[in-house]
Amino acid sequence: MRFEIVKSGSRIARRKVLGVALYENFTSEDLASLPSSIALLAEMFIPRENFRAKRGSVLVVPLANGEIQCVALAGLGPRESVGTDDYRLAAFNIVRTAASRGASSVSMAIPESSERLISRAIGEGAALACYRFGKYRAPDEDDRFAPPETTAVLGGDAKALSEGCTIGECQCYARDLANEPGNVINPDVLAKIANDLALEKGIKIKVFDESELAAKGMNALLSVGKGSATPPRLIHLEYAPKSPVAAAAIVGKGITFDSGGLDIKPADSMLTMKGDKTGACVALGVIKAASELKLPVSVHAIIGAAENMPGGNSYRPDDIIRAYNGRTIEINNTDAEGRVTLADTLAYACELKPDNVIDIATLTGACAVALGDTTAGLFTNDDKFGAEFLAAASTSGERFWKLPMDDENLRKKIKSPVADVVNSAGRYGGAITAAMFLENFVEKGCPWIHLDIAATDFVKEPYSYYVKGATAYGLRGIMAWLLALADADR
Ligand code: BES
Ligand code: MN
Ligand code: ZN
């Protein structure tokens, strides 16, 4: 999408859809960006349709003559309690109105858009509005969906708008990957997709195949993939700018399909498990965005890709596996496979000596039980890093909530009589014991955050700016943190 910054209201009138975002208790003055005859018409519709500019609401005023198709009024909610995400949602609603009508151009008059973080949010919302996963479905007869080519914004911070747009588009890239089913994306295909991205962006890449994994002693990742007809891959991309201010490693869980393995899932729980590679897709989206934004931060994206399947060669309950860092894992549930693959990939990430490691994983149903499906879990071994991340991510519109890792009685549950750790520890505190398991594979002293995006990764009923399907949750939060690192240095 192309953004154009326009300085005066009269210049935005020549678009197919004219968008205006409004606070509750708006007055006719707030419609001043519209041509006066159109503003008058809108003012007639407002009471008729009882439009009150509630958060997330939209009023479409159709126009019958001329080039302009309609006006889209988007509610921001009460001015006193407005937040960054309200602007993101309003921008989404305006651009979505245009896209669903196949309008080639749209304009947005949104208050406070000169504010950097608000402009970034508007860019994100606009890009998210252009999303749908339609490649496998013939469009309905009356379907006019087409993303607008140009978006004119009244006022606005050009750099922040385009940053936001890049972030939104990279989130859509990650959503597209996450939405692909297991018959299309297997570990080898994911590696090829990563390779294409690396070639396009001039990013370094190294892919380890099954024999290289065996030679390196990455038995944990290998074991999880043993039941599948397509063997695992470790994918390592590196975006390396000149004179970086910091280096971050993003480690993504890349289970291309999670059947549960021999501890097979019931049918209902297996549905949507194509989404179990979302962490990996987010890691790819983050490195894509970092390179497009030319961030002054080195970013490693590390993905352990495997398919968790039952079969004659599957790893089993009772197996004891030596991970890459030498620690041994007793398997008591093959469906707790994500943490087993992360054992190797986290240890590999720490070897690179980055300043920070973030892993992102659709790890536990327990996290969804604890926090619901619109908040992700955050775990850390470094409270300062955790606080910095939460502060930066607070304007991203993605919700994260820190869960504790200091319960030493709970930690006992991952003790094993035959190995260093056991891979599953029962229902109670399941998201926390999973994080405690991971900590065994993070080098001491390395600031680390674990994001559990189970359930936030996939939308069953549309909400806010998410349509059904993959969200690539966590991408905007991570980008907000990376951008804050970069900004702090400017
Ligand atoms: N991929 C699942 C977690 C998941 C659940 C993601 C729901 C998205 C939505 C993970 O591999 C898994 O199966 N976890 C088990 C762990 C248990 C066996 C300890 C779970 O959460 O039930
Ligand atoms: Mn599983
Ligand atoms: Zn899984």
C-alpha cells in the first residue's frame, strides 16, 4: 500500500472512500475535513443511524453522484480514555470499508495522527485491513474485495505511517504462512520459504537438514520429527546491519502440524494445529520487517521445524533424549513436543551470544485456560527485560501478561527420576512448568523472554481488526520492542 500525506481537507476529497475518525461527543466541526455538502449529508445520517462514535463502530454514508462512493465514519470511543489501539482499529475500519467495496483509493482524517506512535498504529491498521486468506477459494458472486492502491492521510507522520504499514504487511505475510495447511507447508517447505525470503532481502541463511542435525547432536528436534515422512530442519537467518546497537535472537516454534504424536490428540483438539508453526512464521515476519525497516539491530531468526506425527518410527513416551546442550529429557507425553524442539533451538540461539533471546511458541493449552484467547503469556528470567518488553509492547495492541517463574514447589514437577527434566508436568500451572522446562536450555545470564501464543494465534470468531484464521500474534509486540531499542539509540 502507498501512503500519501496531505496537508488540507480539500485535497483529500478526491478519493473513492473518505474516512473520518471521531471521538464520542464529536461536533459538526469534527467533520470539517469533508467537503461541506458531504458533511451536511453525513450529519443527516448520524442521528438516523444513531451513530455515537463508540469504539470500533463504523457508519457508512453512501453517496449517489460523482466519484466518491461513500464516507466512512469510524468511532474512537471517549476522548478521555482513548488509546493507541483505538486509532489502529479506526484506520482498519476505514480501509476495510474501502477494500470490501473494491475502492481503489481511500482517505483518512484521524485526530492526533501527527503523534509518532499513533501514525505507526494507523499504518498497521491500514495494512491489516487489506488482509484475507483467499487463495484456495473462488470468490462469491457479489465479492468486490480489493485492497486500495493509495491511502491518503490528513496530517500524519510519514515515516511512522510507512513503518506501521511495513509492520502490518509483515504480520500479514506471517499470517499467510500460518494459514497454509500441513499438506502445503512441511519442514522442508518452510526452509525453502525462509530461503526465498533470505534471497529476496539479502539476509544470511543456514539450513541444517536431518544428517547435519544428527552430527550436531540436536536429538531433541530430531526426535520430535521422527514420526513424520518429512524430516525436521533447523533454519537460521541473520539480518546483520552495519554497526548494530544490539543483537536479538527470535526463536520460533515451527511444528508444521501437531497431531500429538503417539499421545495422539482427540479430533477436535487437532483442528487448527496447522497453526502450531505460528511462532516460526512470526520469526520470519520479524526478520523481514527488520530488514525492510533497516533497523540498526542485528536479528537472528531461529526456527526448529518438525511435524509431530504418530508412526512406526515416532519418538515414544518413556524415551530419554540428550538435547544439544547436553541435558537429558524424559518424554512422558509426545504431545508436549514444542518445548522439546525449543530445547535444541534455544540452546543453539544462546551459543550465538545475542544480547536478548525471545522465543515465541503456541506452547500450551494451559496458557489459553489461564489468560483466554486474546492475551499471550510472557515469562522471563530477567525482570528488567520483561518490563522493557511490556512497556514497548503496550502500544502494539497485542496483550501480554507476565506469569511467575519463581514457584520452586511447582518447579519440582519437571524433575525426572531418570533424566535431568521431564517434558510434561500435568495440568496445574501447565504454562508455567513449560516455561520452567525451557529455562533449562537457556544459558545462565542470557536475558530471555518466552511468549506463549497458544490460542491467541488463531481466531475462531472475528474480533477487532482480526478476521478468522491466523493472527501471527506477537509480531507487533516484538517489533515495538525492537523499534524502541533502535529509537533509544537515535
Ligand atoms: N500445540 C499444542 C498447544 C496448543 C493448544 C496450541 C491449543 C494452540 C491451541 C502443544 O504442543 C500441546 O499439545 N500442548 C499440550 C501439553 C500437554 C501435553 C502437557 C497441551 O497444552 O495440552
Ligand atoms: Mn502438542
Ligand atoms: Zn504443539
